[in-house]
Amino acid sequence: MSYSNAKLNKVVNFSKWEKIVPFFLLLVFVAMTPPTNSKKFRRSIQTIVIDAGHGGHDPGCSAGGVKEKDITLKMAKELGDKITELMPEVKVIYTRKTDKFVELWERADIANRSNADLFISLHCNSHKNTTISGTETFAMGLHKAGDNLDVAKRENDVLLLETDYQEKYDGFDPSSPESHIYFSLFQNAYMDQSIKLASKIETQISKTPNRNSRGVKQAGFVVLWKTGMPSVLVEAGFLSNKKDRDFLNSEAGMDEFTTAMAKAFVDYKNVFEGVPAASK
Ligand SMILES: [Zn+2]
């Protein structure tokens, strides 16, 4: 009788191990997942790269004595300071902190080398119709309207200031419509997250008293082409529009804009990092 009980216990215990061992092996497997994959599965935002568009001998667009490169640099620094203030644990990296020329590939490369979790490229818009105003945020993707393509073309034209740009950018020619189509068809793995970040930015912009949101858009931007993380390009406002220009060129306007951007970042980060709990 006692023998039978002992045998039964053994059977029961073995059965327990049968259940536990695979679970244990799974834990070992998860623990041994190579660190090179860590970003892919990382559910936290630790590093952000802020890219001040243009710089040096590339002023970007300009009107009324206000240059895009100066606005974007000031904006990048203020945004970075506000993010650091709100979330000191987040590392902020800049593609430039001075008035210098940085090639488009290098901007993406800085983000990739830093293993960044987000890339935000800051720009100002321009349009021949000077009544057009507002902020629009782009993710990489197919443009649905000619105006979106025009914005990408204008920003991509910066390549003409670089040497050997066709070699560096797989034969991309800013003067060729086919090249822009090619880039617009490029979809990176982070498109969904890029659009989510863009939406947070435009939502916060729409809440500001002096800014109007023109919404989330998509187009083929060379600077977003090879970034290996969610990436957006923000057209803060139209320098061709006096009201937008005066807003962006004022201390109060810059503060209002960068505060909205920083809030959008916090919103995105909170939602992104809350995802695992929601996956039950
Ligand atoms: Zn620009």
C-alpha cells in the first residue's frame, strides 16, 4: 500500500516537472535573447533624437528676414530642454546644436547609431499662397495630395547642396518625379508608431490657443528614409504667412509650440509604455 502511494507520488511529481520544465526553458530562452534585439522588444522610450532642419549654408525657407534654420535650431533646443524637465530619465540627442550643415543621411545615422527610440525632425513650411497657415506632421509614406508631395520635394531638394548625393541615396534625384514616387512607396516597419506619434503632436497643437493643426500627413522624406525607429517630420508653421512667422519668431510663440510638442511626447511615451499591461 505504502509502495503504491510512493509510486503514485513519484508519478505526480514527474507530472509537475513536465509542466515546470518547459516554462523554465522558456524563461531561460527569454533571458538569453541577444541584446541586439533589445530595442525591437523594448517597451520604453529611453532616447529621443531631435533634428533641427537645415543649418549652415542651407538656410531652408525664409521670409521677412526669418530663416527656417534659425527657427528650427531654437525650437530643437527648447523642445529638448522641456522634455528633459518633464522626463529627466529620457536621453535627448541633437543632430546639431549650432548653425552648421548636416547631411540628411547623417541625421538618420545619428539616430541609428544612438539606438534612439524616436526621431523628430523640425522644419518650417512655405507656400506661394501666403494665407495658408498651421502645423502639419508627416510620417514616411505615400502622399495622398499634391501639396504633401510639394513639401517633400522642397525638403528633399537640400540634397542638391550635398556632394555625390546620387551615390549616397541610391540614385535619388530630387528633380525626378519618379524618385519622389519611389521614396513615397517606401514603408518602414515603424509606420504605425510614427503615425501615432504624429497624431499626438497634432492633437496637442490643436489644443493651443494660437496654432491650428493641418493634421497628420504622409510623404516621402529622405531624412526619414533610413531611420530605424518611429520618425516624424514636423512642419511647425508657414514662414510665408506673416501670422505664423511672427508666432514662431516670438518667445511666447516658441514657448507655446514647444510646450505642446513636449506634452505630445509625454502622451506618446505614456501610451507606448502602457501597452504590455493592456495585452492581457
Ligand atoms: Zn525644412
